[in-house]
Amino acid sequence: MKEYRELEERLGYTFENKQLIIEALTHKSYKKPYNNERLEFLGDAVLDLIVGEFLFQKFPDSDEGVLSKIRASLVNESGFNQLARKIDLGSFIYLSAAEENNNGREKPSLLSNAFEAVIGAIYLEGGLEAARKIAVKLLTETHQKIDLQSLSKDYKTALQELTQATHGVTPTYALLRSFGPDHKKEFEIAIILDGETIATAQGKSKKEAQQKAAHIALKKLKNNEAEKKK
């Protein structure tokens, strides 16, 4: 595990209160009297505001519907996972040995949550401007192009079109379970095609889980079709 001072260099922000960054990087599995869940809760709200404001200014002629769709494509587990990987955040997180052995440093949900917590910590100490500067810099460095066409990948529609063409039917989506506290619910969705489960995925909303599962299913079916043609 790397020292958090290197992370401060990557962020371009040095914490006066070192306990804040330590707490932001502490996963609940680490068994300390503190963890990053409260900072994650705060960071989630801060990032929602920062990205909303960024898009409001970037697209002065776009209506609320378009802005909401673009924000939804950025403010989610997948989006924050990308930003976390940009700064190699997984290398700095305090994890239990069990979570470490379970490849915890590569889990999108864990990385996304830690990123939210770090932004929450920066906001608490440095204010909105400091958090905005870092988040927007990472956003623009990670996404070469930010618009609805580039970001909004409707995997469900693409999967439906593919299965209609190859199987003559459309897939169905089944909720396997929901879990987590009320303010941070997660959902696990399965995709069923011809009576067989072809993909499962988790997300912070049913819609996000469905899109992630559809993305997995698309890759799987396209690979199967490519194998048949060999």
C-alpha cells in the first residue's frame, strides 16, 4: 500500500488535518473506530453539485433533460471508478487482509466510494472551490469529450436489438436482491434470455444495474457470435 502523501501530490491538495485523508481512505473492513462511509455520503452530494454546475456552465443551450442525462452518465459508480483509477486511488486504501485477498483494490464499488470520500474530505477542509478544482480537472482529463452522444451508452436498447436479430426474442430483467442502508441502497439484476441467465450486475439504482448487466450480456453475445463465425 502506498503512502497517502503521494496521493496528495496527485490530487494537488495537501491536507492540514491528516486524519481526514486517513479516514477517507479507510474501508470499513479495516476494523478501525472510523471508516470512510460518512465522508462518502458527503462526497456524493458534493460531486452531484459540482458536476451539475459544471454541465450547467458548459452547455448553456441544453435543457434540463439533456443535462440530467449527461450528469447521470458521469455521477455513478462507473464514472467515479474511472476517476479513482486516474489517480490510482486503489493503491492508497486501507483494507483488511481478507478484502485485500478478495481483490478489493480493483472493485469498482470500493474505488467509487473511496473517491467520493476523498472529495468529501477535501470539501470539509478546503471548501467547495478546492473540491471543484480537483473534480473538474479529473473529469476533463478522463473524458476527452463530454456530451450526451459520447457518454450515454444505452446498452439495454443495443441488447434488445441484438437479441431480436439473433434469437427472435427480447431479454427480461429480474431483480435478484437489494441490499445496503436506505440512503445507499444497491441492487443486483439478472438478465434472462431463453430461460437462461446470461449476465448479472449490481448498481446504485435498478436502472444502473440493468445497464451494467446489459453491457456484460452484449459483450458475451457478441463474443459467442464471433466464435460461431470462425
